[in-house]
Amino acid sequence: MRAIVNTAPGRLEWLEVPCPEPGPGQVRVRTAACGICATDLVMIDGWERTGFPSIPGHEWAGWVDAVGPGVQSALVGQRCVADNVWTDGGEVGFEYPGGYGEYLVTEARNLYALPASLPLAQASLLEPLAVCLRGLHRWQTGDARAALVLGDGPIGLLLTVLLRRQGVEGVVLVGGRPARLALARELGATQTADYHQAGTALAEMLMSLPGAPFPCVAEASGAAAAAAAAVLVAARGGRVLIAGDYGRATAGWPWNHLLHRELTLVGTNTGAGAWAEAVQLAVSGAVPLGRLVSATYPATAFAEAMAAVRERRDLVKVVLTWE
């Protein structure tokens, strides 16, 4: 099969590699679409979790192409997505080859069927949507009337949609890209702000926004400074959701602030348990995934797609297509 292979730090190559065969309880999926995630960029540049060569791609959608022993043959041809986490804890797109390949193997028990009405390029965003839903359930915003979202990427934008959908009246989103901030307002943010205007005084700027201090704060930018500010601008008894990836950064806020204000910190890192709800919301149109797909590129144009992700600040989600 053809695959976009991460062969060395910062290097992707178009290669012919062996097509995987599904084992017991597994299916082979023919990839239709795969989103490029910021985590992919970190992986491609080199990290401790995966080595080389590897095939990234955890935001994928496709068709069941073949089944292994013990799996119903009726699944062949089914449009699908799947929870990426295998029984052993490894994940498709990380420890196991992902959607940057023409085919991938996953566990049949993780599959979720998709109707023909949902475009598969949009369906590739079901993974970040599931992550947001799991995070929202863990966050437990309750009857909060205001929330602050830090980060104007797909996670921040999806959280904005979900918060408004559950009845939060005031959702303030902070980011740094004008086009994304405009989209956030279209998706329901009642106020947006550009963190570039804050300089080094991010917490002070956030405290000047409507609703501050906030009963609920979500940090989805992956910036350590934003994570520290999220804690500092939470109201007494507030709940702070940490949903970014901070590499090796460490906390930079006073522990007594957490103690004296009796804050709750909630970390979230996966979509486990939320995939069925994500599919339902996407299929019903309640969450407009198509609004987040900024551009699609054929898999053969992966170099151009990667350059767009790294260089164009107006793009929200770039999707590689194998169709």
C-alpha cells in the first residue's frame, strides 16, 4: 500500500509499504480521510512516544476493507470511524500505524458505523469531537452561566459549540488568529479576544473580560502560560479543564492559589466513552463539523498540506483525502 511515512525527525516520505492484515478481532480499514492534528506535527518532529519509521494519523474515517478471524464479514464495506485506543493501551496513529496510510488495522470492537449522509472528510473530525465531549463530561460545568475557553484551534472551537449547546449563556474564547476568532463568534462565542494584545500580562487581560473571574475555564491552546493563567482567572470554587498538550512544560502558578480558592483541576486526553455521542451529534447536524474543515488535499500532496498547516494562520483543520 501507499503511505506517508515519518522516517526521521521532521521528515515525511511517500513510500510503498506492506499492506497490513487484520488479526483475530481486528478489521482492516481503507482510509478515506485523515485530519492533520497539531499533535501530528510534534510526533513528526520527533518525541519519546514513537520512533521511526512510523505512520501518523489518528483523525481518520474510512471503510471496512477486510475482517480478521472472529469478526462478522457483514462489516466489509461499512463506512466507519473508531476509538483509536487498543486493549493494550496503544493507539492508532501513534504506537500503531494510522490514517497517513492507505490502509490501517484496528480492533473491531472500537468501530462506529457512519451513514452515507456524513461526508468522510468531516467524519475525520469525530476524534477531536469525542475528546471534547469526554472533557466536557469530566469538567462538569453544571449550571454555570459563563465559561472561558483559551485556544482557537479545533478543540477550543468545538468546546465553544458544546458549551453553548448545553446552555452556557456567555462563552468567551481567547485566541490569536483573526479568522478563527471570527469563526468562534459564528459558532456561538459571545465574546472573543486576541491574546497578542496582552503581551506578558495574559491573566490581567483575561480578568478584564466579561464574566471574569470565570466559574469554568478550559485551556485548549497547549501554551504553558495560558494554562497558568487559566488557574489564576478561575472564580472561587471554579473548575479548570486542561485539554492541551504542553510537552515538558511544568506548572507556573502558586499552589496556595489552588488551595485557597478551592479550585478543581480536570485533565482530559482521549475520547473514550464519548464516540457514540460524537457520531450522533455530527450525523444530526447539531455540531457543524464541516465549518471546521478549512481545506482538503489529496494524500499525494501531503507536503503542500503540511506547509499549509504550519504556515497559514487562517486555517482551522486541513484534511488529507485518499478517495
